[in-house]
Amino acid sequence: MQKIIDRDFLAALVLFFIGAVSLAQEGDDLMNWVFPRLATYFILIVAAALAVRVFFATMLNREPDIISMSSEERIVSLDVFLFLLIALCYLLVMYGLGFWLSSFLMLSLASIYMTLDKTRKNIILAVVVPLGTCILAYIIFLHVFYVPLPKARWWEGFM
């Protein structure tokens, strides 16, 4: 079994990275309204709390919660890596296909991939649930919270 790093310390590093990227992308346009800024500040606060927790645990000589990888967990890490690739593709095609179509495709692909028993019924369910989620999110984002979202650039006027 290979020992890697303390869980809280790793989580703090990842959250600090995400918060730093979010702060660096912050601008004055309408897309950076209250919710994205508050989410960024919340991520940074959680990262700081985790860092403080690791610091005090070290000062008090507590046993760190070390991440370890067994052979079974390496198989799971492949699933995490493939989901990361799906999410990365989502980010790359979002501005080309538009937010709603790319979100539907990403959610459907992830649901189908994560479905253990790939029967016809489960695959249909893995497509219908993301469709319903996108429709509900469309109503909430655009008609309740008025959140501007990326439009399709590859097909102007399509979505």
C-alpha cells in the first residue's frame, strides 16, 4: 500500500487552487455577479479552515489522515480519471455547443458511464434524468435567478 498525503492538506491545496483560478478570472462583467464571488470566497474560507486544521493537528502531534492507495482503489482512480476527462471535455465544448446542450451531453455521458448495470431501462433513465435536470435548471437559472450563461458559438442562434 502506497502512502500519499494528508487528506485535509490535499483538499486545502485543491480548494486554494480553485479559489485562486476563480479570483484570477474575476472581472467586471455581468457574469461575475454575487453568486460566483460568494462561491469563490466560500471555497477560500473552507480551504483556509482546512489548512488551519492541518496546522493545529501538526502542532498537537495528532496522527495525520494519510491517503493510501490499494490495488482495488487504483481501479476506482481510473473511474475518477475518466470522469475528469468527461468534465474537461465539457469545459472545452461548452462555449462551442452552448451551456445547455453541453451540460445535457456531459450529464448523460457521466450517468451512462457510472451506471453499473447497463440495461436498456437504466440507459434510458440515465438520459431522461439529465434532460429533466437541464430543463429544471434552465427554468431556475434564467427565469428565477437571471444567471447569464454561455451561448453556442458553433451554431449561432441555435441555443
